[in-house]
Amino acid sequence: MHVSSDDVAVMLAEVGRFARERVEAAAARPELPMGDDVLAALSAEAVAMGVLPASGDAGFALWAQPRDAASVAFSLGAVRQLGRANAGVAFAWHRAALARSLAAQLALPCLATGALDLTVVPTGHFGLARTSAARWLHGAPADDDDTRLMADWLDRQAHTTPLIAPRAWSVLLWPVWQKGRVTWYVVQRHQLGAPTCRPQHGLDELAAYTVRALAPVGIATPCDDGASRRGVAHALTLDWLGLLAIALGALERGQQMAITFAGIRLQGGTVIARHPAVQRMLSEIDAARQQADLTLASFAGAVDDLDLGAVAAARATLHPMLCDAASQVVQVQGGIGYMRDAGPEKILRDLNVLKLQGGGVLAAHAFMAGWAEASL
């Protein structure tokens, strides 16, 4: 299916309209988390539009064709617009679509029928196995330390794995280290221990779980070392890019809030947009947005053509900047910005939770070190 850049622009315009008119409208009260029934109804609409894959031919839905540059550009633009409307919805749909894409790539049955039934955890119980995951992914031979770290990182029975997902999820896709390589498993929820946690700091529309395999169960497709590495590399690449796109979209909405507020709030008889301190904060917000925008645009290509180390570097440097910019959005509005019903406070919380997903941004620095070492 060939799609031109003009086609992508038209499709993204339609996604933007849907995000504004349906998703953003449904999340208009930031102090009141979106109900499960509302999320399910919006998901059904997204499936009908072809934005969210469900079953059968996914067409040009999110992450459906990761080896096609136009498809990746569409997916990044779509999750960015959805993140602008509501980061929780965007995250749920991003992970559901990524799970279906990986299942198709790895020839795994997804065992799910509804749009929100399937989700994925592309990482282990903590971090990114220091430098070992990067070295293994780059093709370096795994020494004893690497093997121990990878086995511990992806041990689904010995450790619990944090999961943020819609409450409707019923099937989980995750990688497991076995015999010197990663094997992907599809596991049904009743085969897992998955107690809910206390409410997370952000993404209020979703629920938090600690997931553990009760026994070596699930459906796996054996693959050689090359296919094993490619599966993990694709999962991390698309997940990290999706998280950045969602965070950028959320910041864009926050920036608009800050600009609007600064243009009407009076202090000393002058709108605060003319005060140097506020101008400095607005400029820092825009600088972070522009840098993330330029970087994300440079990654709008086929997944096989993207450098995983460069994606990790972008995530490690840009996501903290976006969180700092979201903090500036709150501060521009003063005390009002901290009120739960105002909006900026939730955007900041959502970005902070997104920062911890996919292994977290701190672990990305160790990953980059391992990737650079293996590249020499």
C-alpha cells in the first residue's frame, strides 16, 4: 500500500479532528478521570476510522507497517495529536497497536478481539539491563555478566513487572530471556498474577499493575538470534518514539494553555506575557517543543533504517526537557496551574509517568554507553 506525504497529511488532519472533537472533549474535565466505558467507546470509533488496529488487516493503522516510512510518519503524527488531546488515551492506543504490530511481525497469535484487549511490556522488571541489553542488541557476544543481567532483567517469574494499561486488557505480550536469546510470549491474563497498584502519579485514565508469570506459560514462536534481536530492537525503537511523540503532543497543549493565560492575566496593570520572567518561561517551553519536534521528524522513517542508539539518546535528553517545560507551563499560571481542574498540573504528571516507561530515561544513559561500546 503506497501512501504519499500528501496522503499522510490528509490522514493526520482527520486524526487531529477526531482527537479534538472526540478525545479532547471526553477529557475536558482533567480532575475527573475518563471512565472505562468512555475509553471503550472512543476506542471503537478509532477502530472504525482505521486509526487503531483490532483484528484482521490493520491497513494503515498505528504501527501497522513499521517498515514503511510513510506509515511510521503517520503513526508518530497520530500519537502526537492524540497525546495533545489526552496522554492516557494516546498511551493505551500506542501500546495496544504496538502489541499487534509485534505479534504480526513475530507470527504470534494475538488472542485478542477487542481494541484494548492486547497490550505489551517491551522491557523487564527494572531499567534496561545496564549496558547488557544494548550490547546484545548490537550483536556483541554475551559474556557471563551479560547473560546473568539479561536473564534477571527478563525473568517474569522471579520478578514483578510494572504495567500501565486499560482495565479491559486480557492478553499481554512480553519478551523472556531463554537459552541466550529473547523469546516473545503471548500470555493470557488468567495465567498471570496481576494485582492492581495504588493509583499512579499520572495517566489517570488507566490502571497500574504489578505482573508476574505464575508458571512458564504462554504461546511463543521460536526464532533465530537475528530475528530475536530485531524483535526487541523494533519494540524498543517504536515504543520510545511513541512515548516521545505523546509527550510532545501533551506539551503542545500545555504551551497553548500557558500562552493563552499569559495573554489575559493582569499583574500591575499589564498582561504577564510582557513580563521578562514570564517571557523567559514561555521561551524555554517553546525551545523544548521545537527541539523535540525537529528530532522526532528526523526519526520518521522505516524502523529498519533507524539507529536504536540515536533513539535512546533522543529519549534520554529530550524527555527530561519536556518535563521541565511542562513544569514551566504550570508556573506560568502560578497557583492556578497547580489546581487539578485547570489542566497544566495533569499534563506535568502525565509526562512524568511517561518518562518512567520503556525502561525509564535514566536507564537510557547506560543503554547508550553499551551501544557505543559495542559500536567500536
